[in-house]
Amino acid sequence: MEHIQTVFSFSSLLTIIIGTIAGVAVGGMPGLTATMAVGLLVPFTYTMDPTLGLMLLGGIYCGAMYGGSIPAILLNTPGTPAAVATAIEGYPMAKSGRGALALKVSVIASFVGGTFSVLILLLFAPVLAQQALKFGPAETFLLAIMGLAGIISIADENSSLIKAIIAGLIGMIIAVIGTDDMSGSLRYTMGVIELIDGVDFMPALIGLFSMIQMLELAGQKTHKIDTSVLNQTSKKEKLPKGISKYIALGSGTGTVIGVLPGEGATIAAFISYNFSKRISKVKELFGKGNPEGIAAAESGNNGCVGGSLVPTITLGIPGNSVAAALMGAFIIHGMIPGPELFNEYADRTYPFIISMFVANGVFLIVGLTLAPYLARVALVPPAIMVPVVATFAVLGSYALNNAVFDVYVMIVFALGGLIIKRIGFSLEALILGLILGPIAEGGFSQGMIIGHGSPWIFFESTIAKIMWVIIFILLVPPLYSYLKTFVFNKEKNA
């Protein structure tokens, strides 16, 4: 009761509200990630009360994870890498005048996923942390493969499956540019110093989604949208029936993946999205604006919030980059991550965890309140939208590292992506390969070293065997369907 009273004091509530709204704003700006926001604000908490400082950072974390879905849905510009899966379904809904519904599904799924993960953190953190220690490089590789299986789900129809796979491979090839983490050798940098650390996927993401969309809008003679549908969905359209199943699926998946050290919300979002497509009764609507995909993806990436803090708080092993920044804040305030946090520093740790429930409630209210108004972005004429969004795309790319080179990267990916899209290849598959490729490579390399060159290490543990079964379920049915259709068409043409 004492910890709850601490959280619901005026100063605490004000701090949480400010942090959450700031997080939503940061997440909604392409290039300004939650990691950047938390990392930059950690020094500002030096002079604050430690409990209030942690509440501020927790609010930013929760808000930013949700905020990335807003531009993803409205402008096809994911504010965070985890929002890529949301953009696949959200933007088609916005273009058809159902942007308000997409935003509503997004904020509710984010709230449920975030709240569930924080509840798990509060109740089972020590137990889950011990299980997370069993997760090694081999399992990390298999988890990345599960995420890459989303390339199969991204294919709109069987005829585009080969092109989706090729696009994913192109993304993975681009991802190996830079320094090899194992050998330290340079790969395909072509003497460009800025490529030593590899291609930053955020400028690439901005170019492949935001700038391409603006180039296509600029080339359109007319910009029409059914305003009657927009007005109707802004106020009257209710959540689709059965959507809770996909929210529950994403919440559980995101929390489990978040608990695993070093994993991130992007994998959680795509694996949840992939699962939702496998169990959906309307698979043909995916890629064309299916709220089921938004529900799974958003609850998945927000489920990582509480999950990522499980190993961070109990073991001192960051669940992801944002959790690493938060761990730095804990240490700065004299709170060494470990079991003592729940005993010696219980007066700070428990209020911090409870405050994240409040933060989820804050962005839920903000999202539901603003959804009908934000949806009207679809009505903005291209003459205004194109230069404004293009300006933010350039600023967002530059702000990542204060480097003009990142702007060039964004432009190159925009032009190259436009060509790839015009010839029928999947941009989503390309970006998925770009993001998850390095994770798969790192897990594979480390696994082979630990296994002394034997591939059997990827099959040894019980966790690995279960993951192989899941991968089989995700990949074999669509591939079998494709081969069956291919053989049928071949025999028919013969």
C-alpha cells in the first residue's frame, strides 16, 4: 500500500504523465528512438529524487514503444523499427479511411501488451530471469530465424513468394556490410569510413517507407479518400470481433521474447504478426489493412517493455538497448541490479514498476482521445504533406548520429526501394532481412564457436527443439501450398 501511495502522489503522477507524453512524442518522430530518449535524459535525473527519475524514464519507455505506431499508421513511416509490422496493415487502413480504427486497435493492443508484461515483471521476475539464463547464442539464432519466417507471411500471394524471399536475402546481404564482430575484418565497405559500423537501419527504414510514400504521392495527379468512411469510422466503428485473441497472442509472445536477454521488440512484433496470420481466418486480408495484424504486432512490441526489465533488474543483463540505458540509471542512483533491488531498495523498485501501469494508462487515454483527430491526417493534400513529411524524414535521419551521411543513406534507400517496389519486390521483407540478419549472424557465429564447429548445438537444448517445431509450423505449410499451386499450374499449362 505504501508503494501505491508513493506512485499516486501529485509529484509522481505529474512526472509519469510528462514522461509518457514525451515518450509518445519521441516514438512518433522517425529517428528519435526510445533508447535515444532514455539515454539522453538519464543525466537529467542526477539531481532528481531517484524514484521520480526512474518513473520519468519508465514513462518515456512505455510511451515511445506505443508512439512509433502513430506515424506508421498515418504516414507509412514507422517511428521505431518495431512498428514496421504495424505499418504493413495500418497504412492501408488509413488510406481506406479507417485510420481512426487502426489507431484505436493500436493503442488498446499496446496498453494490454504493456500492462500484461509489467504484471509479469511484478509477479514472476526472479523465476523468469533464471529461465532466461538457459537461452544462449544457438537459441538466439533460432529466434531470429522465427522472425525471418515473417518474410513468408509478408508475401501477399503465392506468386510473390519468391520475390519476397529474394528481397529478404537482399536485406540480409546489406546487413553484413561493415565490421565482422567475430574476426574484426571489414566487409564490403568499399573504403567508405562511415560504413565501418555497417548500414544504420533507421535511415534505411525512413527511406524505404516514408520517402517512397512521399515520392509516390508527389507523382499522383489526384489524392482522393472516402471522407464519409473516415467520418463514420472516427466515431462509430467498434473493435472487430475476435480481436482480443490476437492481442492476447501478441502480449504473451512479446513478454516471453522480452525476457530473453539481448532480444528486441522488432523480433517480437514480427513473430506475433506471423503467428496471427497463421491462425487468422481471413489470411487474404493481410497486407491490405487487417486490424488483426496491428493487434498482434503492437501488443507484441509493447509486451517487450516489462519483459525486457526482468533480466535487467534481477540479473543485471539488459533485455534490450532501452533496458541497458535504464540499467545505467539504476546504477547511477546507487541501485545495483540484482535480488537486492527487491529488498534493500524496495521503496524505489516497486514504485518504479507500479508507475509503468500508470504510464500505460496515460498513453491509452491520450491515444483514444486523439485518434479521431489524428486520423484526419489522411485528408491533408499532397502539396502540404509531401514537403512536411520529407523535411521530418531528413531531420530524423540526420538526428540519429548528427551525420549528413545518414541522410544520403536514406535517399539511396528511397530511390533504390522505389525501383524494387515497382518491379514487384517486397520492401517489408527487405527491411526485415536488414534488421534481423545481424542478429541471426551473431547467434550463428557464436553458436558455432561454442559448439566447436558442430551444427548440432542448434538442436541440443529442449528450447531449441521446441523452436525448430515452431519454425517448421511457420514455414512448411505456406511453402507446401506454394509448391502445390506451382505444380498444379505447371500441369495445367502442359
